[in-house]
Amino acid sequence: MTSFSDLNLDPKVLKAIEATGYTTPTPIQAGAIPPALEGRDVLGIAQTGTGKTASFTLPMITLLGKGRARARMPRSLVLAPTRELAAQVAENFDNYAKGSRLKKALLIGGVSFKEQDQLIDRGVDVLIATPGRLIDHFERGKLLLTGVEIMVVDEADRMLDMGFIPDIERIFEMTPFTRQTLFFSATMAPEIERITNKFLSNPEKIEVARQNSTSETITQVLVEHKPKRRDMGPKDKREILRAIIDRDGEECRNAIIFCNRKTEVDIVAKSLKKHGYNAEPIHGDLDQSHRTRTLDGFRDGSVRFLVASDVAARGLDIPNVSHVFNFDVPSHAEDYVHRIGRTGRAGKTGLAYTIALPSDEKYLDAIERLVDSKIPRGDNPWTPPGRRDDAPPETTEEEAPKRTSRSRSRSRSRSAEPREEAPAAAAAPTPAPRDEPRESGRRSRGGRGRDRDDRGPKVVGLGDHVPSFIEMSFEERRAETV
């Protein structure tokens, strides 16, 4: 079995690895580190939670051990799709670079430009950044990328989902052609393959797991529910979520609960807190300091349930997550793999529940096609209560004909009653033939298909009795036309 000491890493790096408690490299680490140390381009494809971060940080620290950073000219660059993932890479760098003199800078949104500029001005060996903030610094003239020796793109497929591919291509063009590129992704979409063919030179390809596969350490459960009404679906799912948590009891030490929309994240977190559960939301609309506090609280156990959007689905290494809940079935099938990958990490076991409504059928089909297996169905621990008091009573098949026959009998009895003849108007002249169609149409509209005579005597108005002065005007008009 391969050990880290067999990978030709710097002794200081090996000592730092030993301090972290790791002894055996994961398959992606064992496959990617040797060619990276040789200076070759690397294309690593591995599912989330397999140790990709160490696959590039360990050889980077070893390769950058010799040399010196210059002001505004970083020697290496790591691109990450989200602030949380970039911060996690920086944390890993700190752990593995103990004992070395390498300096790093973290460029992410939500942090003052001034502080970041000061770090860059001193000179850094490793620059860890999100694409948007990196381009902001470059356009302000505060950063030069002509000295980059090693460039790393982490979670490339997530970059694609978030629309960063044009930025990535632009950043590639800012760096020297002679750079070494380490490219990591969980999936290999056609657009990702196009970029690797364009910017990587004869890369060593390491694929340690079948693309889009889920970890065998994760027990997957699909809980299906059909609400009485479509608008009751979200509320019912919150009931089911709490029922599963209560049923699993102490086994559910902590959990990440994924929602598709930021508004739903806030609603679910508020609902859990209202029912006495220790839960906090995290999504892109929250400021960076709040997101950092929430993640730190989840890591140290002061927050039990983390309700998240997909901003937290990729790359975050949060140890010992016992459960993952897909409160919403992800609309992109690849996100399912990354969401449930937050549990069952580093050989540990985990549970992943997905709560699905009938409207989620097409998304479930796409997920099962992607992972090439059926998600095991589980029992729904929540039983919906009986019909609500404020809901309108449903009409049974026995009641419907009774009501119909009763209404028909009323109409028959009404039509069977003798109708009184309306008294003729003494002074009413014979209506002109031109008024007959108008009169019949008016009667039909007023009676809605019934005869008006059953309503009593007719009311003589302008339609039935034409005053003599109006008739005189019509007679004069006829004489003129003749």
C-alpha cells in the first residue's frame, strides 16, 4: 500500500501531514501527486470528498520551496468557485505549509480591497482567489500574473455551472504559456473538456472513480410524498423533515439541509428554529462574515443543522456530517452527487435523505440516469392529519345525484305552475316587425333560458311601448327617404 513517504514530498510537508493524522493517501492523491512533482499538467477527475485539495496543495508546497516571491507577482494561483471553498483551500495550505516560509493571500468578495492589496504588495507565493475578485484586482492594476509558475483550477464543473468559464479562459490568457496546470473536476462536461484540450499540454489524466458515481459509504433514501393540495407541498415537507430527524434521534448528530432557492433556505431555517431545532441558514445573499461564523459554528458543533443553498454543496470539507437532506430535489442532476457527498467522507458512513413530490419526477429520473442506479425508497415517517376544518367538504358520488335531482324537481314544479296571462297595454301600439328579434333576444337574456311570464306581469317600458312623438319622427324620416 502506498504511503505519503513514497511520493517524494518535502520532509517538512511529510511532517505536517503526520501532524494532521493522515498516513495513507487517497487514490486521487496517489495518482496526482507524482506527475505534479515532475512538473507535468494534471487532469484529475474524482467525486467530491476524495481529497482533491491535498492533491494539489502538497506538490505545490514542495515545488515552491525554492524561490522567492516578488511584489504583486504571485508564484502560483489557485482558482475556486466560491468564497467558502477558497477559504478552505487557504486553511489546508496553512496546515500543510507549517515549517516553510511560503506566504499566501486569499482574494474573495466581502473582504476589504485594501487589506488584500497590502498582502499582494508584500509578495505572495500562493494566491488563492475566486475568479471575479481576481479580475477586479487585475483591472485595478494591483496584480500581475506573468510570474505564475503553477496554476490550479479546482471544482471546474462548478465553475461551469456558475458561469465562470469566460473568466477562467481570460485568466488562463493572463498567465504565462509555460505554466504548469493542475485541473480538477468531479464531472467532465463537454465544455470542461474543451478547456482542458485548449489550455493543458499533454496532461496526466487520473480518474479514480466512475464519473458521476456516488460514494458507497453513503446510504441513500428517497421519501416520496403526495400532498392533498399542491400548495401544501412545502409545509408537508417541513413536517417530514422534522419527523425524520426525530425518528433518527441521536444518530442524527448534525446535518446539512439543501434547498434550491435562497428564500426556501430562510423559510426552512426559521421553521426549524421555531420548533426548537438548532439551525442556521447559509446562502449567497448573506454577508461573508455571517457565512463564516455560521460555518465555524457548524464545524465546532454549536450549530446542529445547516440549511444551505448549493453555494455550500461543492468542496467544503466539514468532517463528521452524519446526515444530508435534499429538502428540494436538485434541478441539476450533478448537484445531487455533490450534495450527498458532504456526508460519508474519509471512509466514514453517512445518510442522505431526499424528500420528493410528484412534481419532482423528471428531476429524479435525471438523477437516477446520471448515477446509473435507482435511489432506494424509504418509509414516510409523517402521517398527514385528517381533512382540515377550514377545507371545503368534498362532494361524494352519492350526494351529487341527490342534489341534481332535487334541483331538477324544483324546476319541473316551477314550470308546472299555471302561468297568468299578462294584461295587454291599452295604449300600446302594435310593435314594428323590426323590434321582434330584439325583443326575443332581450327576453332570452333576462330569463337566462326560462320564460319571463312566470315572473308575473310584464313591466311596460320603452322597449314595449314606443311614445307617439318618437313614432312621428320615424314616419317623417321614412317620408324623406321615399
